[in-house]
Amino acid sequence: MNDLLENFRLYLLAFLLPLLLSLGLTPLLRMFAVRFGHVDKPTDIKTHKIPTPLLGGTAIFLAFTATLVIMRFYTSFPTGTLRDLRVILAGGAVMFVLGFVDDLRKPNGLGFRTKFAVQFVVAFFTVLYGIRINFIKPDYVAFTLSVVWIVGVSNAFNIIDIMDGLAAGQAALAAFGFLLIAFPSESIYVNFASAALAGAALGFLPYNFSKKYKIFMGDSGSLLCGFVLSLVAMGTKYSEINPLGVYAPLFILAVPIYDTLFVSVMRLRRGHSPFLGSHDHFALRLEKIGFSRGWVVWLASMATLSLSIFAWLLTQVPLSWGILIASVLTIEFLLVSVAIAKIKI
């Protein structure tokens, strides 16, 4: 009981510290962005109306990184946990820099080929180092799927970042979802990384929503959040009670993954490249039929919160109940997809 309480205090600290750091750093970095003209200018694809500062991702990165470094000296990490956190920090730093450079070169950016090349290299070495899917055989299939998973989830958060509070809210809630499943467990790096990312993302949100002090996280923030969550998803056990538990990460990350698949399919159906921007996103379609942006973000957040709870249940109930939960959620997703696809953009 004492160990459980002590662990809870540590994870609470790992959440509160980046929350405070992000709250303090974001307005300072916004001042720098305004001073040096590091802004996201409106285009035909963008949905904002005025140039908006872009250094929110830097605040998230600094808060997240500083917290894990500080926690390294505050507690005694096992060797494996320390190694995994180093991988997260190193890979996350590369993803952050990639997004930062892409933000600097907006509106054209680096181009999807360059970004994908860097992301696949980062994913390859991350999986080579040992953070990977462990329940699939043979190993080369697991290795390949792990690389694709990392790149896919990283870009899913980049793609869904089209509306104030949407990507950061999804990142924070997904991080809480993984923390819920992993705690208490031996998956210490999952717990600390999840708590730190949740705090850093939540600290950024008030400024992302603000009209007077608005700031975007940019690709630097969205790629970082997606990368960290893709690794966190592979770091804990899901199937100790029933084998369907391994699908829990798909439910926790269902909203960004769904939007990525949805816009890709919609673009391909119209003969467009899935790598080029468009207004096919589910969030913009919901806005089209009368929902305010605040309501769209709220609905997406409630969906992820609910799905995270169901994901946790999926890891706790017997197989028969797991089949029922997975079946109902899958059917509902299909019905929602059909309804959203019918909305004209």
C-alpha cells in the first residue's frame, strides 16, 4: 500500500511539473514567435483567419523533456526504464526538430517525402533499440508493423491538428488512457512519459483556446505528441486477462487514427493525393452541419475519454465481455463513419 501511494505521488509530480512549466513557457515562447515572425499564415487549406504564433510545440517539448530529466534524478529508475526514457527523449527530440524546421518553412514546408524519410529512420532505430510490438510473430513482421505504427500515429496527430484544442486535447486524454491501463505496473516508463505528456499538453491548451494570446503547437508539437504516444502504446501489457486487450491502444487513439484513415479514403475517392491537405476532416464536416468548434472539440474529447475507459475495461474483463465491447464499439464506429461521409464539404 505504501509503495502504491509513493508511486502515485511520483506520477502526480510527473504530471504537475510539466503542467506548470508549460503554463509558464507558452506565453514566453509566444512573445518570441511574435517578435521574430514565426507564425502560421492563413492559406486556402488553413482554417484560421490571421497569422498565429507557432512555438506552442516548443513549450510542450521543453516541459516534457525537462520533467523526465528532473524525474531521472528524483527517483531511482531501473536500467530498462532509463534506457526506454532515453529512447523516447532522443527520438522525440528528432521528431520535434523535424516539425520545427517544417514550421519554419511554412506555408510550403519540407514536403511529405522528406518528412516521411526522417520519420521512418527515427522509427527504425527506435524499434531496433527495443521498443516494439511484442505479441506478433515472426519477429520481422512485428518489427515492420512497429515502424509503421510509430510513423502512422505520429502523423495522425499532425493530421488532426486542424482546430484549436483538438490535437492537444486528444494527446492529453490518450496519455491519461495509457496511464490508466499501465498503473500500477512495472511499465514505469509508460507511466512517467504518459503523465509528463498529459501535463505538458494541458498546460498549452489555455493559450491555444485563447483569442488574445492564441498560439499553435505546429508540426513540432503534433509530431512529438504522436511519437511519444506511439511508443507508450507499445510499452505495457494488455492481454493478461483476455487476448483482445491488445486492441486497447486502437481504441485510445481511435479519434486521430480514424481521422487519418477517413481523410485518406475521401481524398483517394476524389482522385487526390492523401498527402495533400483538404477539408475532409470529420471535425470540419461536423462544423459544416452546425456544430461550433468548441462543441466539435468537446465531442471528440468525450469520445476519447469514453473509448479510453472502454479500452481499460477491455483489458480487465473476460474474453466473452471483451468480444461484446469490441464488437459494439466497432459497429458504432462504422455507423458514425457512414454518417459523416454523407456530409457535403
